[in-house]
Amino acid sequence: MHKDIVNKGVGAMSMDVKKNSGHEITRKEELNSGDYLIEVRAPLVAAKFMPGNFVIFLLHEKGERVPMSVQKVEGDRITVFFKKLGKTSRELDSWHVGDCINSVVGPLGNAIELKKYGNVVFASDLVCGHAENYAAVKGLKGAGNHVISMQSFPTKDDVYPRKELSTMADEYFLTTADGSQGIKGHYTDVLKGLLDENKVDMVFAGGDIPSLGKLSELTKRYNVRTMVTLRQIMIDGTGMCGACRVFIDGEMKLTCIDGPMFDGHKVNFEEVIARLGMFKEEESVAMEDYNSRGVCHERK
């Protein structure tokens, strides 16, 4: 069963109220030109979070509900990584330390089964996957595994959080598409080498969905169990709306309550990718509207 704990602050319509209610932003920093980090106070989430869980952010009462992976928990604070992609992520990028997020809902979803697998890989190539990478490596090492962390980026200027992951993991591999740092290529190239040498017992991965599909095809050939995070569009995150449905071995599942991690060898990736593109037009309209106003009306 998933845990559904709601940390809800008071809705705020002015900067004075934002600085005194809700979930305070305690740290914010750029990770690269497109991604940034937010640390926020969410004591109930922090007390219950396990690797594999996710949270939903609601910036203000008229905002959208955005599911996000958690990188780590420190005291009563959680850290998440955002990509400047849609309206909400760009709006949050204009917020500052001391501002307060209306609601942080979680932990949601099912945690990773933390047990001894042997040689375990966690691979990531996009923002949420990189957050999951850190949380999973820490949890899997604590369960007695030899943990191999892999990250892929376009160039050396995009890389993060290399120092934290390379220090925590037993082995760490960094790849860049242009070869400007680490190994040239993608994590699937490195993983294939380890699979050829029979050095992998279990694979976890998060990030770009087409990459997860290729990863799953690769590990299936070697009969190595693989769990991947599916980031479908969600509305409520509690299984009521059905928007985040996926098909696993022909059976419909809901990402928010049955996932977010599924057996990669059983995922219908074609259907997953098709559903991810369903609301591109609406997302574009929302972004244009936000840009035309310059700033969200709740922060005027």
C-alpha cells in the first residue's frame, strides 16, 4: 500500500504571506543551464520517504499538481531537481529562498524493495532520474549491495551531482554524448560491457522514456531483471483520475499507486510514449499564456 500523507500550508496570494506559511524553500541553486535544485521544508514527507517514492508539488491554490522525484532527505527538508520545461517549472524558477510552496503531497507510490541483490546498477539520463539515482544508491548500499551508478549527459557543462554519487557508489560511470567528460556515449554502452562480463545482477533506471525502452531490450537479452521509473502525466496522484495508466504485460496499471517503477521487460513502451504526447498543445498554450503575462498573477 502506498502512503498518502498531505503536508498542506495556507494558500498565499501575497509575498508577505508566502514568507510565513506553507513549505518554505530553504535552498535553491542552478545545476546547469536547464536544471535547478529546490530544497523545501516538508517534515511529514521527510519522516516517511523511502527510495522510489515521489511527491507532488502544488505551488499555489490555482497551480497544477506536479509529480517529482526526491533526491534526498535531511532533517525535515527534502531536495528535488527540476527542469525548466513547462509553465510550472519555469514559474518555480522565479521563486526564492524564503518563499513558501502551498502543498507538498507524499510520499506517494511504492518504494524500491531494498534487499541484497548482489551487483546492482542504477542508471539515469534526465533530471528526475538523476534524483532517483542518488536516493536509490544510498538505500541499496545500505541493504548490502555492490552498487554501480551510471549517469548520461549531453556535455560536460550539464553534469551533476557527480561528486555526491561518485563518493557514495561503489563504482561510478559518467558518459557524455560528445565525449567532453567521462566516456563518450550513453550509459547503455557501458552497461552492455558489464553485462557481457556477467557483472550485473539487477538494474534500476530512471529518466528518458525511449532510453528506458532500449535499456529494457538490452537487459532482457541477458535475462537480467530491470525496474524502470515511468513518469506518466498525473492529476491527483492517488489513483482516482486514471490519467497515468500504463500497460504492464498487457494489464492496465496506474503509475501513481502501482508504480512508479515497473518491470521494464513487461512495459508497453510504445503506449507509454504515445500517452506522454497527448497534452502537448495544452502545455504549449499554458506556456504562451504564462510568458505573455511575464509573471504568475498570484505573485503580482
